[in-house]
Amino acid sequence: MTDHSKYLMETRDLKTYFPVGQGKTLHAVDGINLRIPRGQTLGVVGESGCGKSTLGRSILRLIEPTDGQILMDGVDITKLKRSEMRKLRTDMQIIFQDPYSSLDPRMTIEDSIAEPLLVNKIYKTKAEAYARVDELMETVGLAQRNASLFPHEISGGLRQRVGIARALATNPKFIVCDEPVSALDVSIQAQILNLLMDLQEQMGLTYLFITHDLSVVKHISHNIAVMYLGQCVEMAPSNEIFREPKHPYTQALLDAIPTASLATRERELKIIRGEVASPIDPAPGCRFAARCPYATERCRTENPVFREISPDHWVACHEVQ
Amino acid sequence: MSQELLHVKDLHISFKAKGKDVRAVTGVDFTVDKGQTMGIVGESGAGKSVLGLSILRLLPDATAYIPQGSIEFKGNDLLKLSKKDMQKVRGDQISMIFQDPMTSLNPVMSVGDQIIEALRYHNKDKLNKAQLEQRVDEVMELVGIPAYRKKEYPHQFSGGMRQRVVIAIALVCNPELLIADEPTTALDVTIQAQVLAIIRDLQKKLGTAMVLITHDLGIVAQMCDKVGVMYAGEMVEHGSIEDIFSGDFHHPYTMGLFGSIPNLETESKRLSPIPGLMPPPNNLPEGCRFHPRCKHCMEICKTVAPEKYYDKEGHYVACHLFRDKGKEENHD
């Protein structure tokens, strides 16, 4: 029995498959079990093509999941009708990666931010809606003088602030942040990360934070889930996963990051060979087996179960005790 | 006994745009010795890529020009070479690895043909066809691509493999200097680690010097011998890798860059980012170009551009804060 008051978002065996012709299926998200405590951030890391963005969109039903459950506040939203889902959308928002393509180039900044308010008919009059826009702009650190500008007239960092203001407009409880800082320079990245963390504190937001950047994910997340080829291979509290990574893929991933200090300079990087296999009709067994230095016969035939090895530390690997 | 391979002296690069001059790079000096790796760090728009392209004279003639400065390669000013002589240098003595392996390869040419192209053009050793093919096989093995794949086309390779092809093309003529412009930015971390290891091994084996352009301080720490930090077209700090990564003689911008990256080793509650944005090159502020974003900004910073202040040979900071602490550049 799950304690609904503790977890705002939960997925059970969530699957999203895409048909790719000739009777083949791409397993983008393949049986994901996540739990995000209220007011916390779950970071989802993984390399390109591992299904992390599809996961984020499936949770919001922007892509219809193939199978499994998504529990938002204890309600399975996969069963909801379109109209019911629509009402719920005000509670669930998304911030996209690319602030360049996620804003309408022909709408001013204030119109862009007002759009979700007007679409969802949150205020009776336009004047009220625009008053809320002013408030939102202040919250995310956008100066009033930018209100009537168009997206091409402002920088990437400011554009991402507009994206955040749009997501916040309807007072959501849950936000999927899909690589929100990847397109930004480091100094701007830090500004946006600080903003997201401040907002979480002020409004008690719950984030699913998708990124490929491990230093960013450690900074912002309470818990981290590591994905590989559509599956979650490890999930644990942020500090624990960095201190004691259990899954060989997590270990390899952490080893591969070049750190900005000279201490590790002479260290020989442990480099995993090979590349990610295709997610189209994957072979049975552990998906990482072909690249894993510890793989046994069992790993090549039997899919490991995602199990809790110590409180809140989940791993899918035969070799981890 | 000079080991000096490349010497960029007081280089200025400008673009003509709508009748106005846009100054992309101003007064950059640095040297690269044989076998050394020089890192150029900075954020988008700092002028890093323009600087890299200028060394190979790949900037568009129609808009870009170099009003001042020289780029000496083994004592010869590359800027004074004729077009024909420059072509002899490109791909042979100096070659380039571009950021995006998806767009820097020819999609309708097999990778083997693309590797052999540069070799056949230069062909210093008058190799015959069979020898050329053999050299291609060698280079492919060197970067870790099985030679039987040379008949394949770029779309049949993954991103990491494509970047290996780009590296093979750059290395096929055994260049003395490699310019790598964000060579791993488009790659995933595990693949990035593979590609960086290849570049490092090859450098050791072949003694190739490198100018590595990147925005990632982690890569700099792992790969470089010395570093130049660029901001708004200027090199605001320059020093050995130890100079940059330790001590407290640093440009506020360098400090800002370090404050902006979340640290994996230590716990930090909040990042300390640099407020504001880098100024566009057509609208640079008076005085120090960093002053509007600098928390140590003084009156003098708003009007007077700072000199380079040295704390020791090879390590300078262009910042008024170090006026008294550092020695001014001695022109000898």
C-alpha cells in the first residue's frame, strides 16, 4: 500500500512503445517504476536515446503510454477522459529544453505567459490575467520592460525564464523539466538552476528533472533515477548514488564525467566500451550486458528485476547483492 | 632551441556588418609549444571559434578581416601566405576537428574516401594507390574503427564513430598542430570519455600539439597543459593548468565560471552565478568589458581597459584588482 500523502507522482510499470513498421516495435520506455515525494525533485539521467524525454512526456500523457499506471495524487490518470485530463493539466506542467523553439515567435513575452491563463479560463477578465502575468514575470526575474518584446529580441536565458513563467502560470503542483538548462551557457545555467530551486522552496513544487548532465542533476535532485535503454537501472537518494553507485552502468557514467579539478587528472578513466544498442525489439536479458564488465550468462538471458536493496535504493542488476 | 610551434601575437579579428565593424577578437596573445595542449575556454560568443578558424584562415573573406596581429607557425606568419601556400598547410601541418560530426562529413562519400582525400591532396611521400589505402587502414585502426568499415557512409555510423572518422581525417597527414573546436560537445558522456581518451593517446604517440576550444572546464582540467580564458573577444586570464585551477590570483570572470558549475565532490546549496549576460560584440562596454557583471567593479573599471598583470611568468590576469598585486607586462 502506497502512502498517497507522501508521494505526489508515481508510475507503475509504465511502458511507451512505438511501432516502427515491419511489425517491429521501439521500446522507448519499458516498465518504469518511479515515486516522487511531494515537494521534492527526482532527477532522471541517461544518455541520448535512453527514453528519458519520452518518459517525461508519457507521464503528462503528451505521448499516450502503451501500458502501466501513472498515479498523480493517488489518481490513475491513464484512465481519465480527455476533458478530465484537461482540467488536471493545470496541475501538471512542462518546461522544455529549447527556449528557442518552444515559444511562439509571433507572440510577445506577456502574451506567451498569458496564454495558459486564458486557455484554461483561470481569470474572468483579461485585465486580471495580465495582472497575474506581471506577478509571474517578477517571480521569474523578467523585467517589465521585456513584456512587449518578441522571443527573438531576448537572450536564451531570458527565454527560458519565459518558459518557466508559462509553466508556473496555472499554479501547478508538478513540473516536468526536460533538459531546461542544456541549451544555456554555464553562467546562465546557474542562474536558472537557482531560480528553479527557489521556486520549489517557495511554492512546494515537485519536479521530474530530466538531464544528461550529472553535475546538474546532483545539484538539484533529492533522488536520482538512472535510465538505460528505456529501463530504470538504479534509483537512490542523490548523495547515495554519487557516493555508492551500485549498478555498473551508473558507475561507468560517473567515471566518464571529466571533473573540473586537477586531482583526478592523472587518474586513468575507466571507460566502458561499445555503444548503446538499439531499442527496437531488444533482446531478452539485461540491456547493459553487452557493455558490462561483470556480465554473466544469466545477465544475457534473464532480465534483472528492479528491487530495493536498502531503504530507497533500487537497483536492477543480478550481480548486486 | 625553441620548441615554439604556434605564436599568436596581438591578434584582432573584426567582421564588417552593415557598414560597422564588429570586433569579435581583440588583442589575443598566446603560444603553443610542440606536443602541448592549449585550452581556450569561454561561453558562446566569446570569440573562441573565430579564433580557432582564423589560425587556419577559414574565416569568410567577404566579411571577416584581421586589422592587426600575426599568427606565426614555425616562425612563418600564416596571415602573409598566399592562398596556394595556405592550402599546403591546411590538413597537412595543421588540421581541424569540428564540433558536429553530423555536418562536417560529406554524406555522399564513403568514409574511406574522405580520409584518403586529404592524404592524396598532400601526398608528401609520393605514395602509390595501394600505399594510400594502407595508410587509411592504419589511421582507422588508430582511432578504433575496424578498417573493413571504410566503404561505409557517414549515416551508417553512430555519433561517436563519426567523430572518430573526423579525427582520422585530421590525423591522416600527421599534422604538427590540431585545432579541436568543441570536439565532444555533441557526444554523450561515455562516448565523450572514449573520444577524449583516443585524442590523448594519439597526442602521446604522435607528439601532436593541440588548441582545444571548449566551454567545459572539466575537459580542460583533464586534457590541457595551459589555458586561456576568453570573455567578449579578449583573453582575460592566461596561465598553466595549475595556475588556473589553483591559487587565488584569478580574473573575476574565471571565478564566476567556476562558481557556476555544480561541483560533484563537495556539497553546495546554491550556485553563485555571474549576473547578467555577455555583451554582444557590436555593443561592447567602455573600460573593462566585464565590468557591468563584475561584483568587484570599481570606478576605474568603467573607463579604463585593464592591462595584463602577471603574478609569474606566463600567468596573467587582465583586471584592475591586481594592479598592485601583480607585475605589469614587461615589454622585452
